[in-house]
Amino acid sequence: MKKISPDGNVSFTWSLGPYENFLERRLSVLKRVRFAERLWSGDPTLWKRDIQHETIIRRALGWLHLAQAMEKNLSTLLDFASEIRRGGYRHVVHLGMGGSSLAPRVLREVVPKTKPGLPVEILDTTDPHAIGEVERRLPLPRTLFITASKSGTTVENLALEQYFYTKLTKLKGPRAGENFVAITDSESPLEKRAQERSFRRTFRNVPNVGGRYSALSYVGLLPAALMGIDLTGLLRRARQMEERCGPTVQPEENPALILGAALGELCRQGRDKATFLMPPELAPFGLWLEQLLAESTGKEGKGILPIVDEPLGTPSTYSRDRFYVAISLRGKSSPFHTFLRHMEERAEPVLKIVMEDPFDLGQEFLRWELATATAGAILRINPFDQPNVQESKERTERLLHKFQTTGRLSQPKPLLERKTVRFFGSKKLLRDGDPLHSFFEGIRPGSYIAMLAYLPETSTIVDRLQKLRRRLRDTFRVATTLGFGPRYLHSTGQYHKGGPNKGFFIQLAAEDEEDLSIPDRPYTFGLLWQAQAWGDLGALQKHRRRALRIDLGPNPSKGFEALAQRVRKL
């Protein structure tokens, strides 16, 4: 087990087994090409050498100096949080997708609140049940809505903002804008809407920062300030990591470059599934890491697939296409200690990060951003674009446009229909009469199963999906992921279509129990949710991915039981 001297308060150790030499050689290469120096100076040729990519990259490196930039804005954030509390607001709802919502979710769940603050809800879905539940539970006139979107055109944000703005207009008339705050880029459509609607405030984000690299920008820090989190402590830890990984630090002493070199080299050697092991108190951090790695590296047929929150199994059920990253808190017992010891005895690649306390997330945000950028250079891809994300959006838009002219949502006929479930997919899956059995015929070592759920994210449904996930992992001995739509479209969706063609995609849906109209739109939230599911299924099929949709019917409980019985027969 090798160890770098503590990164401030954080311990970082690794045991790569037969891959140690690959790491050492890569660190020598990074030193020879002056990688750290060129990274901090914003040299786009570290990743690509064509004008189109270089332009994208130059406009995407503002995150490198976020901690320093945001320290100058601390008083603005703290004064605003005090203003909101004094104004009688009692709740905050953060509207955002992908990188505009995951950092606030992590901070809310992981970091302790040391100052007076307000409860913050994260609404990153088009599920009408979840939206309606927030509306029923919170007093809207005393609720502040943050709408966060870099482009200002995110379809989910547009619908959610319109829905709650219309509700508040009925309650407060022309003063409805007092309940809204925007986080966006300068001169975006959202900034213009905020002006037209007299939003309470618009926070123009630091330029040249992509969504998944924006944790330490207004996107993460404004909700954190409203929650009562100590921003000074969070940014101080980030600055410590910045110093440890600066332009003059040699790669072999640079905790971010060591991590990035390990990620990139393990992926190049066929270990492309990063299996994260975290205790419950840190588990939300996995969602942020999932988007960062998957959306940054999953392109050009390459990429690192993050495996997050997978139920723990016995070592024998894990295939040799994985490596393991354990992140824990110092002094806390780890449920993964015995498992990791067995993996190290088998010479499996293991990396361990031990944080002193949750405020070390400030360090970890920056470390993982730097490491991901480094891994991208090793894989020779651009980690700052997402070329395949737009495809699902465009297909969704076409379905909605067709609905406006025909009055119905276009969808294919089911392959097989039973009392409780319906199967949709390629007709080839009917060759032996059982679509599920045929679907898994081509699975092999190195494959992965992605469960894509367009279902209410209730504890009961999550538990059932995790049990199904465990069963599939143990049956086929392959890595598994679980994502809820449409959130995963802004996270692992890029990897699904742009990464290696190794996935087996199971889309799960059910009939909506309730629905909500979207003001000034000819469709409902439920219809938008369905269109997003069908649009992504079509995009997967266009890329020749193995995809199967299973509708669980009007009673998901019975549908799950019927599906579980079929899975047990595999």
C-alpha cells in the first residue's frame, strides 16, 4: 500500500497490484510534459489539437480558480442569506439538473450546518408526483426558489420555473418574482427572464465553468449559504488542495495527478469500472462523482464508468474489469474494511481516501475535478464537452412536437404483453419467446447493466430496484448502475451513448398516478417525463445499444413482483 503525505487533513493511499508500474511510468510522462504547469496555465493541447476542441476547452477551465474567486464573494452570499431569513422565508427549493443540482444535494446531506439556515429541497425531476409533493408540503409564499441553469434553456428548469412562478403569481400577483433567484451565465435567456419577471436576485456565475465543474461556484455555495454551512471552512479546504496540486508541484507529490494518472491508466488496461465504496453519511457524494466521471470521460468509445451505491457482495461476485475507491471519514468504522482486505489480497486495484471531517469535501471537489481532467488527457478525449447529451433532448422535442399535432405520444407496439408487464425493444428479442432471456444472451465479462428508472423515487421503489440490481449483479457477475430519469440524462447519459458499447440498458416505467399541467405548454409534466424516457430509448437504439423497456403497469408493486419472478429464472 503506497501513501502520499497527508493532503492537508486527508489521507490518500493506494495499492494497484500489477498496475503499479503503469502508474509510475505515467507520472514520469506527466513530469516530462510539464502537465501541472500547462494545466494551470490553461493549455488546451493537453487534451486535443484541433481548433474546435481547443476553443471548447479554453472556455471551460474557469473552475481551476473558483475557490479564490468565490472567497471574494463570501460577504455577498452571507448578506443575501441573512436577507432571506429576515424576509420571513422558511424554505428553499433548488431547481436544477445535473451539475446544477448535484453539488447542493451533496452539501445538504453531508456537511453539518454551523449557522442559522433554512431547509433546502432539491427538485431535479419532471416526475409529477415529486413536484406535487413539494407543492403540497411547502407554503409557497414563504418559499424561495433558486433556478440554476448555465445555458438558461434546460427544458426541466423551464417547466419547473414556469409552474411555480405561475402558482406564485396567483398568490402574490406582480410580486411573485420576489420568491425567485437565478444562477446563470451572463446574458443567458435565464438572466433575461429574471429581469422581465423582477426576480429578487440574479447571481451571474464565474465565466467559463461547465456545470459538472461548478460545485464551488454560486451553484453550490448559494444553497450552502442558505442552509447555514460554513463557506469559509469549505473554501479554505479547497485552497489547501489547490496549493498541494499547484503548477510547481511534481506529479509524484501531487495528490490529484496521482489519482488522475491511476484512473486513466487503469481504464487503459481494461479496468474501466470505478467502484465507489462509501459509508451512508458520505453516499450522496457518489452522485456528484458519478456525473463528473461519466459525463467527462464517456465519449469516443472510451470512458470510466462510476459504480455508485451498488449493494455490497462477496468478492467472488466481482469481475476483473473494476477498480475500487473507498472514501471514508477518520475515526468512523468502515463497513467495507473486510471486503477491501480481501480485494487487496487478490491484488485488485484499491485506492483509499480518508477525510478528517465533511468539510474536506472542499478539497475533494477540486481533487476529483483535477484528476478527471488528467484522466481525460491520458485517454485523449475532451473532458469538458458532452457531445451525445443533446441527442436525447432532440428526440424528446420531436416527440412533444408530434404530440401537439396528433394529440398522442408516439410509441412502438410492445413486443410482449402480460397482465402486469409489457416489454418494448428489438424484435430479435422475441426469438425464444422470452424477451428478458434473449436480452441477456450476449452478456459477458466486461459488460455492465444499467437500470434506468422512470419511476417515483420513493424509498420503497429504491429498495426494490436495489434488490433487483443485486440479483442481476450476482447472476451475471457484471457491474450494475441505477439512475432515475431524467436526472441520469444529465449524468451517465453521455457515457451510455458515447462510451464503450458494453451496456445492457433496462428502462423501467409505470403509469403515472397523478399528473400536473405545465402553464403555457400544450403538454403535462407526466407527458414530458414519458417523452424523455422514449426519447432516450430511441437515442440508445440509434447507437446500437442493447436496450429493453419494461412497463410495470398501473400497479408497480405487482409489476415488480412479476419482473422479479422472471429474473429469478435467468
